[in-house]
Amino acid sequence: MDINLLAIIVILVILLYMVRGFRRGFIKTFASIAVFALTCVLVYFAAPYIRDFIREETPVYEYLVDSSQSLVGMPDEEEMTQEEQADYIEGLELPEILKRQMVDGNTAENYASMAVNNFREYLAGSIADVILTILVYVAGFLLIRLVLGILISALDILSRLPVLHGINKILGLGLGLVQGVFVVWILFLVITIFAGTQGGFQLLRMIEENDILRELYDANVLLNLLL
């Protein structure tokens, strides 16, 4: 297993949140996670409407499609069978979870729903859809999280009670671990957004090359909710 710079950063982020959870204690850390969960739920239901608006009323989606062309290459689609198209997708420098979705969605019905005419347009459109969805999710998450996060500050007084102080610290350590993993998942979402750039492409390769990063990426609950 190759230990690359991204793997070191991910491990440090998780450790940082464990220490942060220990210092803040269970009550404030739990409240932070509760706000995080509520934010995810709100964004999950609002994101489809925001995404459709951006796709239909702004040039953002077309820009993402154009940017995704470099990732899909130039497949000789006229000579390719369904199996060869699946093999072509498997050969792309993309995370496995995205490639599986693209293989499963490579149907005439999906082409019609996406308004694409050929295999290359389907590939670029699929990547653009994922990037747009994640972009909407992350932007909405940050906005709602900022508003709800103000409520956490009111819990600081309760967490300082002597009886709760020790237990509060230990339980906070465990919750910090959970929170750190979720932060890493959000980081992976951001990396996926920039998959069409040279930097994003290199980061995705680093994820694929490291067992820990690949397992964390494939287990990303947030990404699975969006796909």
C-alpha cells in the first residue's frame, strides 16, 4: 500500500477531529454532529430543485460538460459494442463508484432522459451531473451549517458541569473520530467536483492508489446518497 501525501493529510484530519472532540467534549461534539445530520437532511431534499434550476437556467451545466470532455477521451463509439463500452468506462481514470454508475446507466432510456445522442456525450454528461450535484450539495451544506452552527455555542455552559466533565471528554473523543471521517468524505466530494481539472485528476489517482483512501471513498455515505 502506497502512503501518499493525501493519505497523510486524511489521517491528520481524522486525528485532529478526535483531539478536537476530546477537548470540546461529548455535548458540544454531539450537538455539532446533530447539526451536521440535520444540515445533510435539509440539503438532500432541497438539492434536486436547486440542481434543476442551475442546469436549466444557467450556463454552469454546459461548462461542466465541456470540462468533462477531457476525462472521457475520444471513444470510437460507432465500432463499440455494449461490452466494449463497459470496458472503456472501466479504463477511465475515475473512482470505481462513478464507473459502476456509468456502466449501469449506459442504456437507451437513460440517453433519452439525459438528452444525449451518443456514448461520448453520455460519459461527459454523467460526470457533469455528478459534479453539479456535489457542487450544489456542498454549497447548500456550508450555508445551512453556518446558520445552524450558531446554536451550538449556547451549549458550552452545560458541558462545564463537574459531574459531566470527565465522561464528556471521553465520549467526545469517539464522536470526534466520527466527525473526522465525515469531514474527509466532504473533502472527497470536493475533489470529485474538480475531477475535470489536472489537480482534481491527480488527487483521484492518489485515492485509487492508496487502500485506506480507496476504502474511505467507496464507503462515502454522502456520495452514495447523491448518486
